[in-house]
Amino acid sequence: MIITYFIYEQVFMWTYLWQNFLIDTKVQNYIANKVSKIYKKNNLEAIIEIGPGKWAITKKIYQISNNFCVIEKDPTMKEHLDKILSKEQINFADVLEENIENKLKNINPKKTLIVGNLPYYITSPIFRKFFGNGKQEFFGGFFMIQDEVGEKIKTDSKKKSFLWWLVNYAYDIIYWKTVWAKSFNPAPKVKSCLVEFRIKTEKIALDFDKLLDFLDLYAPFSRKTLWAIEKILIKQNKKTFSIPEDLKKHRLEELNQTDITQIINT
């Protein structure tokens, strides 16, 4: 049995007492078509939907794969999910706290697609868990997220954040479509977007642990030049990396893969 995750059909943005539900059928169909094409083109074997909510998207994608299941945190959504899914396909759990491979022992992660509409406050933790650990455990994903986040993590972003480096290490992030606030009920105050995580066919020549070590030290001062950060770290008696002279005036967000590789391997 293999699976694909679709994270939060009940929409990516939550507040303390309410949720925003995706009501635009054109966007729903767009998502379903993308998921279907990715699944079939790459001969995948499973779909896992995280946070299916009231199944607006679930009902459009659950038949794409014979191996389909959902992970939902809110048990009140059971009455909706029971209408189309079997008991074995529904898992009520916090996806950030679950060891997916252990919980769903029959899945083959490399043949599993993870998709979903992510709440703002857990977007980064979810991406780090499934795609930002330096490995290629899962095939890829398709997500609805806050537009600002999508712009920051897409592979061709000009400014590279801490999260950008983590998720782009093993995956390419493709920004597909802007989704406007009117597509939700109630309408959020910001726009959203749809992004695809596509597994890299060639791994980059960069040690992930060294990359993480570098980011942990330098990312907290990302608005400063590498030269300024180096002086701060020295004063704090912390480890520093040997920064080439031609890069010392650059900020972390301005570096490319070649630059980072040169720093870490020096």
C-alpha cells in the first residue's frame, strides 16, 4: 500500500477560531488535474492527503490512486470523511508528531506524492519534515500555501532564505499559480499560491550537514554582510567559515549554490 498526502483541503490559513475553506471550483479542479498528471506521469503508487477537512479536494482526488489515505488533526471532520473514505484510509493525528513511515508501514515514500493546502503557522515545519532534511524520502508534493512563502521558496527566487536552502537541496520548487482571497470562505487578508515540489534528478555536490551548520550560524544575521557576521561570531567565540574575499560583502540571501559550496568546502 502506498499513499499521497494532500495537506488541508480545509485551506491553508487558519486563525484561532475559524478556518478558510476553498470554495472556488476552478481552483479545486486545477489542483485535482495537477495531482492526477503528476501521479500518472511518474508512475506513482500512493497519495496521502494531510488535513482533508470537509473533503472539497478529497472527493476530486481520492480515486486517482488505489492507495490513498488522509491524515487529519481535527476529529470533527470525521462525518465528512466517512462519506467517501473507508476507516482504514482515515488517520486522525498531528502530522508533525507522527512518524509516517512507521504509522503507514506499507508505503513506499519514493513512490508517494504529498499534497495539500497548508495553514500558515505549520508550513515551514511540514516542509522541513518531509522535504528539508537533506534526503529524498518522498517523491514530491503539490501544495497551497501563502503566496509570500511561495515566492521565497521557489527555486528561481532571487533572495534565498534559510527554508529555501533546505527544501531546494533535494527538490526543485515550481511556482504554478496565484490563488486570490475570493477563492476562500471566509476570504483571508492575503493571497495564496500553488507550488510543486519536484525531486531533483541530480544531487548537488554539497554536504547537507555542513550546509545546515553554516545556515545555523549565519542565517540569524541574514541582513548583514558575511564579513559583518564573521566579526560577530568571532566576538561570540563561535565557529566561523572561511569566506572568500569576493563574497565577504554579500548577504546570505544573495549567495548561489556555487558560492555556498565554495565557502563550505574551503
